[in-house]
Amino acid sequence: MSVADENEKWFHSILHSFPCKIIEEQTLWGQAVCRVWLPNEEDAQ
């Protein structure tokens, strides 16, 4: 694994029990909504 870029946002998904990366953030009706990438799923959710 390469050194992470300082702008990358990696977290641990409790639901999936796996690291995830936030790839998009929006505010919808005053609530934060994020699109995440799960490397083990090879898909964005």
C-alpha cells in the first residue's frame, strides 16, 4: 500500500468491518451524505 495522500479520508466501517474511503461528500437537507469506496467490494456505495 502506498503512502496516503493527505487529502484522502480513510475510515473504518463498523457495518462492513472493513476500511473504507470517502470519495464524495454532500449536504442534503442539512445532513452530511457520503459516498464511500469499499476496497474488498471493488464498488462504491
